[in-house]
Amino acid sequence: MKTLDYLQLDLKSTKKTVEGLQELLANLQLYYTNLRGFHWNVKGIEFFGAHARFEEFYDDTAAKVDEVAERILMLGGVPAHNYSEYLKATTIKESGVVSNAKEIIRLILDDMKVLIGLERQLLETASEANDEGTVALMGDYISGQEKNVWMLTAFLS
């Protein structure tokens, strides 16, 4: 038997969810890479706080990458695992070297907006497929990112 048999989900109903998870995975991978660069390259008066916060963000994103890839596997898919595939599927783009904390935070907010939008779409798609596991995962991601958006916008104010 297959995992989906035990989950009481069928491949046809989860196909669209797997496609959305693949897109989210690609975007999370680019977001993670950008965050590492931000962590390494931030400079200025906000260095200590920003450097530590960006590390928290990339650690959290690394965990999400793993969770999304495993969810794809649970639903009968195979997660993409190379950057050439990610670059074709992502909305988030490589940031290049940025060292100003406020500019970095604006870029992070832009990326979070993309991620939250994808997660909301996935939440709807997974709900239509009665895929409560993916729904719960996306709900948790959205809640955490909404708090981060609030904190980052407060920092910029």
C-alpha cells in the first residue's frame, strides 16, 4: 500500500497541492539563500540585532524547506532538489549583496509577501482536497510569518 492509502487521500485530489508545494519549496530555497547572504553581509548600527535575527529567519526557513519536501513525499510527489529547477519555478529572485539593514528588511518583507500568498493558495487547494495535514502546516506558517511582518514593519517605522 502507498502512504496516500493510509492517509485516505488519493493522488488525483492531491496533485494540485503537490504542485503548489513544489512552487513553495522553490521559493523557500531562494528565500533561504537570500537570508544567508543578508546575515553575512549586514553592516551598520543595527548589525548585532539584524545579524542575529536574520540567522533566526534562515534557521526557521531551513526547517520549513525540510517540512515542505517531506510533505511532497507524503502526498506521493518527488521534491525538486536542484537550483536550476528552483530558479524556473520561483517568484522570489536572488538578491545579490545587500548590507543596509533597512533595505534588507524591505526585501525580506517583499519575499514574505510572496510566501504568504503561496501559502494562502495552498491552504485553499489543500482544503478542497480534504488534506488537513497541509492545511495545518500552511496555517502555522502563515501565523508565524504574519507576526514577523508585524515586527519588521514596526522596525521600519
